[in-house]
Amino acid sequence: MRLPAVLFLASLSLLAASAPAAAQPYSGPIIDVHMHVGPAAPGAPNPATGQPTTANTDADRERLTLERMRRHGIVLGLVSGPDAAMASMRKAGGGDRIWAGAFLDDGRTPLPPAEVLREAFANGDLKVMGEIGAQYHGLDPSDEWFEPYLALAEEFDIPVGIHTGLAPPGTPYGCCPDFSVSLGNPLRLEPMLKRHPKLRVWMAHAGWPYLEETKAILYMYPQVHADLSVINWIIPRQEFHDYLQALVTAGLGDRLMFGSDQMVWPESITLAIEGVDSAVFLTPEQKRAIFHDNAARFLRLETAEGR
Ligand SMILES: [Zn+2]
């Protein structure tokens, strides 16, 4: 999602607070396919807890995020944000555990021309295309504007992460008047998926609350994956578990990937992990798949562990 969540989601603060403890906490490696970097938002209340962020400076945000990654065994994080912030995170200890993404998500400035991204993909500075926030721009991901970017992703075989589903309540009245709920419907991806059968696409936020549409796309397009970011800590825990269970019951558990959508609250990484780990209906194998193996396969990591 994006930073305006700071203000608009504060009222949801108590909803995700109580979670049943899992019988056996997950202790294996984790890949977080959805993180953001950039300026801190001092004092911003965490939308899940109502508590002010633990990161009050840019340096804090970076250090505390890396600290949470180490604490939870996050062996790889896909981040997006300003280039300098992504480079700084790698330098500050993240190293190869940080993959930088092209963040096409600012509703207020023009998207960078695809050609500007070409060099960064070619030299490996960027390894992912995403998060793509077309919905915030009032753009349909299957429309013409996206084609040059997709051509580039195809050329370099770069995974593409597209924002789907929810945004902070009130978004069209705040940052992004062009935002529309319906543009986050996973069905909007279908024409693009038909045109680009080889693209590695994943749906950020697993299309919530479009459950039927998410099932339909994942079922029909076996290359498509989905991340569980933000819904695993911002929406009510029971609602997240119902949604997750429905996708797993539908046979789609091997296409789901863990993500936190860490924005300006490093502690949200822990909350996101707890959101998945407290899902008592998941077997240890299913948890391992969601926390690590599905992403390792999707991202084509060289080794299973990545450590
Ligand atoms: Zn998003």
C-alpha cells in the first residue's frame, strides 16, 4: 500500500490485536516479498496497534527494519522506494538479502519512462518490477500505458508485483482522487495476462477483499502468485484467516507468498508474521511453503535456503 495509511487506518487500531497462539511457532527461513523503504514518519500511529511507530528517523527505520529481518530469519526482502534508500539498506547490512524493486506507486508524480528503468534492470540495481500502484493513478493494469513496462519485464525476465484489492480507507479523498476500488479487482489483470503468458506476475495483498476473483485468476493462470502483505496485520485477524483458509482450501496454497508491506512501522513485520503463524488450520508444510518455499520457487532462487 502506501504511506497515507498512517492517518486513514488509525481507527482500525484494535482490530488485529488479539490472535490465538499457534501450537508450534514457525522457526524456518522467511522471504518477505513486499517491503518499502524511504523517509520515516515520526510519531505515525501503527494502524494495527495504535502505538506510535518505533522508527522516528530515516536511520531508525532502516536499522530497525534490518533488525526485525535478522530476528525473524528473513533471508530475503523485496523492497521498493527511493533508489538511495534501497541502496542505503543494502549498504547498512542488508546486502544481498535486499532486492530492489521499481516502485511505480506515487499518485502525485509522473511514472518514470520505461527506458529509464532499462539500465537499472540491465546492471542488476533493480531486480523486481513493483510495487506497481496503477490503481492509485486511476490506471487499469491491462491498458496501453503498462505495455512498455511489461515489455521490459519480459525482456529481463523480471517478476512483476501489482497492487490489488484494498487501500487505506478514504484514499480517493486524500492523496489520490483518481483511485477507484474497481481498479483493484484482480479480474482487471486478465487481458494483460492473456497477452503476456510468460510474465511472472504476483498480486500484492492477494486481491482482498475480492476472494472469488482472486481464486478465479489464480486458478486459471497457474503462473500467477499472490502475496499476503498488509492483510496479515491490518484487517481483523479472523477476516484474514477466513480469506487465507478459503484460498488454501481452493487448492491455491502453493501460490501464496509471505509479505509484510512494512511501510514506516518496522514492528509490522512481526505482526505480519504472527498473522500467518497464528493460522491454526495451516500444516507446518503449508506454513513453510507460504513463508519461504513458494517465493523461492517463484523468484527462482539458486538454493532452497538462500542463507
Ligand atoms: Zn500495495
